[in-house]
Amino acid sequence: MLVYGLIFFYTYCMQKPSFEQFEATSLYCPRCKAAVPVRRRLLLVLPEGEEYEYLCAYCSTSVGTKIDKNAPQIEVLIKP
């Protein structure tokens, strides 16, 4: 029983998940009153990541936002 418990712990707790982040393909639009396909638009570049806005593919209403924390860090070079 102890061996089974250790195998269970390793299998479900120690392995890396098979996904990194979810990407929305359709969201509810309050103007269209239905789940619709969405487009992603870059809104801001923040120190903690890039912020994206999801827009309805039919009426371009904003239906949500997301901060992508896996974005590469921005480096600023200042010439003397």
C-alpha cells in the first residue's frame, strides 16, 4: 500500500502538466448574446507580461483580457 501511495504521489504531483496556458477560441459576447469566435489583440506590454484583449469576431466588442506571463522580458539598452 505504501508503494502504491508513493507511485501515485510521483505520478500526479511531480510530473509537469501537459499544458502551459489555455488560449480562448470562443467567448460569450454580451452584444451578440452568444458564444462567438474571438480575436486576440495586444493591449499593453507590462513588466509582468503582455496584456491581450479578446474581441468578438463579429461586432468587435471587448469580451475579456489576459496577461501572458511567458512573454520574453524586454531589455532596454542606453548608449552613453
